[in-house]
Amino acid sequence: MLATQQMLDEMRNIIAVLVGKALEGDTNAASIVLAKILPSVKAQAEKVSFDFDASQPISDQVAQVLDAVAAGAVAPDVGRLIIDSIKSLADVRATEELAARIEALEAAADARA
């Protein structure tokens, strides 16, 4: 525990030196500070709002998203994310339905045996 605290203290000192050098104009120090010390900024998709009826068949849901993209209500990259999400959900549902059908067939086969 003591060794960990000492390492943290040393790291704080190193960071302080790097930041100081970066502020003095040392571009190498600035590069290290920006690349390693500051947290990475992750891209986030914008929030969108458009008419969407999730109770519709999958093809209609995708068409709704494409209509929103065409109308400019949804950016094309965000539309792709939404369509990919719809596809993933459809895949999960298909897998669940297939598993249920297999269970029903096995139950029916066991009942006949």
C-alpha cells in the first residue's frame, strides 16, 4: 500500500513537470500531455427525434429510418447506427424464435415416443 502511494505521488510529480514544460512551449511535453494524460474524447452520436413505429415489420422500420435520413432529420452515419441496431435486434429475435421452435419440436417428439 505504501509503495502504491509513493508511485502515485511520483506520477503526480511527473505529470506536473510535463504540464509545466508543455506550458513553457515544449511541444514534445505537450504531445505527451495531450496523448497520454488527458482522457480521450470519444465520439458520440447526436440525439435524434423522428417518427418511428417499432411495432412495424423490420423492413418498415428500416424504411422509416431511411425516410428520416432523406428528410434531413437524421444524419446518414446516425441512420446507419440505428439500422444496424434494428438488424441486431432482429437477429436476436430470430434466434429466440428458432430456439423456441426447436424446443417445441423436441417436446412434440418426446410426447410421441
